[in-house]
Amino acid sequence: MRSVTTREPEWSDEDVAWLLALAEYRDRRCPSCGGDLEECTAPEAEGGFEVPPPMRCHAKTALEIAQAEYTDTPQPGALLWRVKRR
């Protein structure tokens, strides 16, 4: 007696194509600003960008205020934090 088991591949051709496209997209991102690498590093782009005023994330503000109270506790980096809306 002989038995043959046929399994579906874990990754379809479409899955692989999407992952390859994502890898290519990430390779084209600037590690500094996250923009298109060719665009933001082109010599003619010098002086072609402006930085608008920052916005404040109020959730991050609340988080940092709460975390400041725990900086002197043992292993503060091991604390798990979450932010929820009032």
C-alpha cells in the first residue's frame, strides 16, 4: 500500500509577488526621512524641501508624562504601556 500526501504551498505566487514588491518598495525608501530615496537624495533636490511646523500628538504627550513617573523604578523599559481616550 502506498499513500501520497499533497499539500498546498504555504505561500501562493501572488503572496510571493506582494512580498517581493514590498521589499522593493522598502529598499527605495530613505532611511532618514522615509521618502523616495532617488527623489530626496538627488542633487537638484537640495533646497527643494521645507519643514512645516510640528503637530502635537496628545496621546504621546500623556504617555510621556505618565512614563516620567516611573523612570526610577527597576527596569522601566520592561513596563508595558497603553493609551486610551477618556
